[in-house]
Amino acid sequence: MSTAQPRLLRADDRARSRSLQRRHRAGLLVRVTDGVYVDAPAWHAMTAVQRHLATARALAPALRSTAAFSLLTAAIALGWPLVGRPPDRVHVTDARTVRTEHRAHLVRHAGESALDHRAMTLDGVPITGALRTAADLAATVEPAVAAVAIDHAVRTRLITVDDFVAASRLRPRSHGGRGARPAPRVCR
């Protein structure tokens, strides 16, 4: 899989917007999000994971400064393996959000992003740290999905099992999460 991301074409002004819309109607471009397009051949050559990252990049300029890519979006951005398809929507955690908000291409979760001093970014938006991402996955996604991603983080020494277990115990149970299982069952 290539890690090269396609060039995003943004409708910065009215004339450019009309031009991009015409090219989209002609089948030359694919609309990623409102006002953001990518060349159709590049889009069709991308994997589902690459498309998810392109959508995250397309949304990045519109995100609040208090947001960070989180959950499966963070895991994908960190290069962790994914079992199954990536989510349809990009996930962020935002300190200014009171409750989870669902938008066309975005799920904004309430909460602090808990970034560490080595926080990585994707198009200028922080990504939750490896430990936070692992704990979030353990609490919110199917056990098989979480186990593969967390195992990768442990084997590549991004986190330790002991730190993961401790962080998972501190994380509040998510409402509606599919995971929410004891951490040791995920990683041992």
C-alpha cells in the first residue's frame, strides 16, 4: 500500500467552486466532503483506509483547535493494522464538545484529547497518543478489532501492557460502546 496521499482540491472561492463542481459532474473528480475534491482515478485507486485518511485530511481545516483525531481514525493515522473496513466517518475528540455529535463525515466525541508531548499530527490536527488510542479502542470497538491494533502498539513498543491496563482502568465506560471489556482480556 502506498502512503502517498492524493492532492486535495479545495473550493476556496466561488469561481474555483464552480470549476470543481463542473469537473465533478463530468466524472473527473470525486467529492470527498463539502467543497473538497480529489481526482477520480486517484480516488478509485485508493484503499478504504487511504480514503478514510483523505477524508480526515479534507475535514482538518474545519476542525476546532481543541479537537484531535481519535479512536479508529487515530489508529489508522498511526499506521496500526485494522480488521475490517474503516469507519464511514472520521472520529475526533474535542474538549469543547459537551456530547457526541454526528455529522455527514464526522463524529465529534466529547472529552479531553489527552495528548502526550510526542503527539503526532495529520494535516495540522493532533492525533491522540498511542496509549489513549489503545484504551479508547478497547472500550469502544469489537474485541477482535481492538486486539489486533493494541497488539501492534505493544509489539512495536509504542505502549506497554502494564501502561495499557492502567490507562484502561482509568477510562470511563463509553455509552453505546461495543467494547467496554476488561483490558487484560484484550491484550493477554
